[in-house]
Amino acid sequence: MKYIGCIIVLLFIALAVQSQVETDRVLLPDVQAYKMGSRTFKPGKNLEVLSTVDSFKAEVNWLGNNPIQGGVDVVQQKEGNGSIQKIQLSTSSEPFFKEHPDGYRINIDQNSIQITAGTAAGIHYGALTLSQLFDSGKIRVGVIQDYPAFSWRGYMVDVGRNYQSIALLKQQIDVMAAHKLNVFHLHLTEDIAWRLAIKKYPQLTSAASMQRNKGMFYSEAELKELIQYCKERYITLVPEIDMPGHSAAFKRAMGVDMQSDSGIVILKNILREFITTYQLPYLHIGADEVKITNKNFVPEISSYIESFGIKVIGWEPGGNFNASTIRQLWMDDAGLTSGKNKIQYIDSRHLYLNHIDPLESVVTIFFRQLADVDEGNAEALGATLCLWPDRAIAKENDAIEMNAVYPAMLAFAERSWLGKGYKGWVTNMDGNGAEALSVFQDFEKRLMEHKKRHFSGLSFPYQKQSDIVWKLFGPFSNGGNVAKPFEPEQETFDLDKQDATQKALGGTVILRHWWAPKIIAALERPAENTTWYAFRKIWSDQDVVKPFWVGFNNLSRSQATDTPQKGTWDNHGSQIWVNDKIVPPPAWKNAGQRGNLEIPLVDEGYEYREPTLIKLKKGWNTIRIKVPIASFKGKDWNNPQKWMFTFVEMSTSDRKNQSH
């Protein structure tokens, strides 16, 4: 039977967009291979989507109704109009599609387009690529052959500590789906609250057993709705019921510890109800950050889950897992990435957005070699980007804005789809050489174009930064006195006549990462009790006041970090001057506030506070930044020494979105 999709009438209002983009290939994630010709496929008034494959009916309808950007109208028309251009969806059993089940091929000539794949998922991913190509108003004739490097391309959100509405979860799922991520990991239970409705034990979700967002949880109907929403977008929902750790809410509600005999009985009842109700292929049991008092607990619970045909996932480092358990790496690899022990794993190391500066996240994620391999294999399944806003938040969207979820998600989508990357973890975009920097700059152009086209009204805290070059001068020995001035602070210091010690790129520059030496930053040999200075010049066509992101200590959103003292930028004497005039720090709303996980952040991060307004003169303006350090050791785990600075102009669109 032949399914005829809707006829798409392309109202090329979007041709104006084409002139704003240097290329007609603004794809994100990019494709593995695209052989382009000089001619173009220019959609006419009528464009018909059709297929002879029954299982592709949903994709016919999706292409007919959904994604082609730039202004669309949808009408119905019967088959048989020879003048209609066609998009044909076809299947193939050739070796490429057997090797890459989610791969696809797009053949484009001047009058038709054919998407070929071995599965409906492959067709769907091809349709997503085609949708992005249509953004530019025309498509180059040629052939695209594409496939995901990793079968597991995940995103995780913790709703146990801070509840998120179904609407906000769907918003994140939509962004995932548009960029070909395929696993949604939902962390449902925590010490703070148990947010999963269980019929047999309604006390688990009683307001009395919760410490935040009391009474807020997900009903059976809501979770089923979310599972179906994911499924329609080729995303697998992976629930996490944390056991035996992070289970204080369970203990408050049930009056017993999970590792006790009675706790195990209750837990098995919960698991039986959950598994038979939702029938999902995976169940994450957490099992990290806990003292195991019952050595049989993790193996027994894991085997019980597996008896239902469910695959178990657990955090590594974590419990004493069965060999069949998939390990999700969060700190080290425990030898798993060597491939010698044949245990499946998912990489989430240094992929916790709550710890990463917004401008840093895009850079460090883009350059990552996920799972320590160029492409996935039987053991290295892929990776999951994680959002752990442990600290209480005032508004649910703060989790998205404060952690810069969407820019990071798009960088992760690119890397997890294309694979490869570079060994080691970096924060400096020139850390892998000139060729790698050029590749990043191409990605950043596409990222900024997607931000403009698809994220209006959504929080997307990222600014173009690959063209920002800083001259660094140092080190100057300060003897532990971070206030001590040096020559670059003097107005007589002639920047144009001085040779910089080195250069650094970016809107955020990290001199030494607080997790050094694991993560490489700008300085090759950072030293304690030293001061560095950063300079750059900005041109302005007129006298004007402009908004900037300015910051020196981007607080993690999962630690009880202190707010800076009144009249300071940070806790180690950082300062900034523009045209020799000092830029005062923000008037912190909670100046000097001792860190407390129950007190939400309000203005501590540049990405969510009002921007710093800076007066620029006509002509060249000199930016001078002082970044001293004494000891690399913070006062405690919650207060690491973040030796860094951020200075970048904020776009008008970001100011509008931030006000929302």
C-alpha cells in the first residue's frame, strides 16, 4: 500500500534567512558524510512525501506536518500530479544499514529527494536532517550518508531534589529529539523526596515525607504519558530508583532502611508494581555514595529486576554489581574503558552540567572523546549528559538557565552523534591545536545559528567566544597577598608595546581548573601565590553603554558554596578595569551568605543575574582583568578555588530571554 503524505507548500518567507547564513548546511549535529554538487534542489509550490513501506507511515506524516522550517502551509492533494516534487522514503537491507541500524542515506537531485534506511528510526533521523537543510531555503544536490557513532546518546535530569513539571520535561525532550538524542534518564527518587507514585505504598509520595516541593510527584498516568511522548520521538525513557543510597525519603515514609530484610520485601513489591506497570527495557538502581551494610542487597535486587527481563544500570564507582549490570561512569573508569572485562558502560565523567561554567561547557563537551573511544562498540554504549541541581531552586526554569542546559546539550548532541573527539579533558578551545580550533569555530557558527532560529523565548546562555583573544601577563609572585599591585595595573603600562606571556581564547578563561591535573586549562604551569593579568581591546563605533557577562567564580549549582562578600567579585581579589576605570562588582543580594543547599542562588552567576552595564567610548576600549590566587586549596569541598574569569558582550536576544 502506498501512503501519501500531506502536500507541503513552502512559503519561502525564509529566503531572507538564507542571506544571513554563509552556508546552506547549518546542520546540528553535523553528518558523517555529505558529497555536495554545485546545483540545488529548489522546492516548488508543491512537495509530496510518500513511501511504499508500511512501517514508515509515521515518518511520512511527520514530514508532512512537522518540521520543515521557514514558513510552511499544509494542504491535501491526491496522488498523480506529475508536476509535484517528491520526497520518497525507502528501505534497504544493504550491509551499511545492517552495520548501522539507525543510519540513513539521502539522495538529492534537482527534482526529488530520497531517504533510505533500514529502520523507521533511520528514516526519522534522515527526516530531521532534511528538515534542517530546508531551513536555508534550498538544498545542494548530492548524497548524505550518516549514522550515529554511539547507540546511547542520553540526557539525565534529577527531579528527586527539585521537581519539574511535565511541561518543562517535555520541553527538554523536544530539544533532545530535534538533535537526535535518544535516551532520557529520569532520576526519580532522592533523600529529599520520592516522586514516583506507587499504588501499594501511597505514603512514599505524601507531602509529609518530602523536604522540597512537598506533595509534588508523578502519577502513573503522567509517567505513562511521558514514556509515550519519548517513544514517539525515538527516545527511550530510563527511570532511576536510587537504592540503597539516596533513600532517606523512603526511610521517612516506610520507617525502615532499604537494606533491612523488611526494606527488601517492600522494595521488591515496589519493583514488581513498577516493572509490570510500565514495561520499560532498563531500570537504573543508582547504588553509589552509600555505605553497604548488606553485601547481598545489590546482587539480590539486581537479579530480581533481571528476572523480569529488564536490564539493570548502576553508577560506577558504586555497589557490588553483577557482571551483567551496565555501569554509568561518574568519576573514574574502574578499568572499564580498557575493554578487557567485557562489561557494558555509559560515560558521564565530567558531564555534570551543575559543575561547569556555561561557556566552558560547550568547549569541554565539544572536544571530548566520549567513553574513550571514537565510536561505540559492544561495551562502550555511549554517554549521558547529566543535570544535578542539588541546591534548591526558586523557579523550575532556573535548573535550565543556571546550568546552561541547551547550549551544552547541542554540543553533546554533536559529539555523541559524530563520535571521535580528543583524548583528555580540556577547557581551553585551542588546547588541541589549530585544526581542532577551526573545527570548533565551524561548530560554533552552527550553534549560534540554531540559537537564533530555534531558541527564541528559551534560555540559551551562550555567546560566540572563539574570536575573543586575550593577552596574558604573568606570573607575578604575590607572596599570598592577592591585593598586591603589579606593573600591568599602572595606567602607564603600554599594552601595545608589551609582549604577552601567552594568549588565551574565549569569553570564559580558566587559568587552572579546580580539578587539575585531570582537566587542562589555559596555564601550562600554574603556581600558587601568583597574579596574572588579562588584556584585550574592544572597538566601538560610538559612545555607548552595553551589557556584558562578567564573572570570576561561577558557582556550582550542586554545592553549598558561599556567596561573595560585599564589594568583592570573588574570594581571592579579582578585579576588572575598562579604560582604566574600575568596574564595581554586583550588589549581591545575599552578600557573605554562608553556603546552604536550601537557600537558592539568585544572582551569584553571570548567566542568570542582570548583566554588567559598561560604558564604551568611541574607538578602542581597553579591558584589563586582574586574577590573583593564593592557595589552590579551597576552605572546604563546597568552596573550591575557581581561578577563572568571564567577560563577553551579551546579546539583545539574551537580555529578552533572561527577563522571562
